[in-house]
Amino acid sequence: MLHANVGVQEDRMATFNVGDRVMLKSGSPVMTVSSELGHDGKVQCNYFNGAELKIVRLDPKTLEAYKNE
């Protein structure tokens, strides 16, 4: 049996540094990376919801760099 990899794209992991501004690829508030890859392979991001600080750990594959346009 032959297996073809037609149309298969290599899954590249984006790299982010502490201080980078990012967003979820699906859309989200702008977040700031506060911790690089942890033992779980996720990055920690902070953002504000009004005056409340939110801290989340996300898979870097779900993030993209924020582009201020």
C-alpha cells in the first residue's frame, strides 16, 4: 500500500518570547506572553477583562503574533 502526503503541511510550532503580544488564531483580546513553554508545552498569557487580570495557559499552535495595523 502506498501512502501519499499530498496537501499535508508540516505542523510548525510558533515560538513566542516573554513580552510578545499575541492573539488566538480564532480571535481574542490581545494578550501578553508572561511565561515561555512550560513542562506542559503551553505558554502563559495575561490579559485584562475590564479591570480584572486574566491568566491563561495556551497551546502555542493556537496563537499568532498580534499585528497592530
